[in-house]
Amino acid sequence: MTKTPLTILLAAPRGFCAGVDRAIQIVEVALERFGPPVYVRHEIVHNRFVVQSLEAKGAVFVDELTEVPDGAPVIFSAHGVPKSVPAAAERRGLFYLDATCPLVSKVHREAERHFNEGRQIVLIGHAGHPEVIGTMGQLPEGAVVLVETVADVATVQVADPDNLAYATQTTLSVDETAGIVAALQARFPAIAGPKKEDICYATTNRQQAVKAIAPKVEALLVLGAPNSSNSKRLVEVAKTHGCTRAQLVQRATDIDWAALEGVGTLGITAGASAPEVLVEEVIAAARARFDVTVEELRTAFEDITFKLPKALLDGEAPLRAKEEA
């Protein structure tokens, strides 16, 4: 039986960013060095495939530090944590490693700088997202107020309109955030901004790649988790730049192939926490059904890497590991 032709247009860059790659490496190196189990507070990154792969190697994912036994090593996720979390770990004498993405840590330090200079911080982000919780948790209650939309800017209450600064979650829509910033600057002309944009290079690059392929494809699949902010933004960007048939899928088994009947050109990308193996899995599933031609459209090259924590490379092993040695 002759297969229907299908051109797959791959967006590039796609998939893992430097912060995600570093966070996963921290867990893997900790497992090698200390032996399992190594505990991880919250998902190390928002991807179920990654989490299950690390669980198979001996990582144990928990919601709170109270679930971590005394003497066990614990790792904080790439999204960052409030200051209260490492403080609690120190009170218990836990050996901990912070896998917070350095670009998220930059936002934390920026917020602290503005606070120390007497400014209240307006944070642009999504309520309840771990990164937002972590950033707001760097400062005393009330020091940071959250806005999610342009409409929120009109009603946000601040202590002093002349002493404000804004910061943003690193995984937002570039275009949508620009509109919120413009609204903040219109209402609060004296508001200070970051020295360098907070939305990270990987989020920006992946959105630019989707903007480039969206007008060229009839449907687009974004590989990513439903709780992944940057992945959900890629779907939104595709829909507003020429591809209304864009959808988020976690892996090939989630795809409704019947719904793609008649599609001649299919776009594929992956959020910053989705591994390339999931893209390859989708391509293999497509080849089983179609006569596939794969093309790639690249809009940027990435060569950024982040060092592993010094505490992991040179620090003492946790008490448990020393006792078992």
C-alpha cells in the first residue's frame, strides 16, 4: 500500500536548553557519586519522560523537604525555590544541591538588588508556577506583586508608584510580555527594568523558530508537558503566527493521527524541557504511517553551557553516603 507523502518541518533551536541540561546532569552526577536514592524536591524539570528516566536510575521525587530522610542528599529543581526551602534544609542539616537555572537565579538577584535600593517589584508571570513562587519567595511578603495580563496592570496596587521595578518569569511569551511591560511603563513612568531582558535566550529562540515555520505548515506539534510554561507558549505563538492547528503533545502515543489526515506539511518543535528522543519518536511514528521527508528550519545557533555546582564536584558527600562507604 502506497503511503501518503508528508513533509515534516523541524523547528530549530528546539528541545533542551542549557539550564535543563545542567539540572538533569546534577541529578545524574549526584546518583553516580552518592548512590541512590537521591531525593529531588518537585520535578527537576517539567517533563514526565525525564522524571521517569531519572526515577529508573534511583532518583526519588518529593513534594516537600519533610519527605526527605535525614542524611539523604536532596536537589532543588531548575525552576528555583523560595529562600525558606534552603533555610529549612540547613536547619535539618541536609546536604542539598541547588539546580536552579542560572538565568532564573539572575532574576532572583535582580529582584534583591531593586528591593535593597528601596523599590517594590512588579513580577510578570503566571500565578502558581514554581518559578514565580521561587522568585516571590526571595523577598519579604508584600515586596513583590504579581501581574499576569495587561488588564492586571490597570488594577495592581503598589506602595509607591515612583519606586518600582519590574521583573519577569523567564519562560513567557516575548510578544505578550512586551505588551505588559508597555502597559506598566505607561501607568508607572518611573518604573525600572532589568539590565538585560529576563525572558531567557532559549525561550526567545524557540519562539522565533516557531514564528518562522508556523506560516509554512498546516499543523504543528509541540513536544512538551502540560505544566511546562515555555512549551504552552510555543503553541500560543504558533496559533498567532499562521498555524491555528497547533497542539501540545507529551509524546508520540498522544497524537491523534486521524486528525492529521490530509496534512501535507507538519511542523514539529519541542519545549526547553523535552528531550530530542521524543522528537525522534514522533518522526518514527510518522514514518510508520506516511512517506516522510524531514527538513529543518534553523533560526539561531546555541552554544551556551552552565557549570555544575562546585558543591557537587568538590564538596563533602552527605552523611549517609560517608557512613555507607
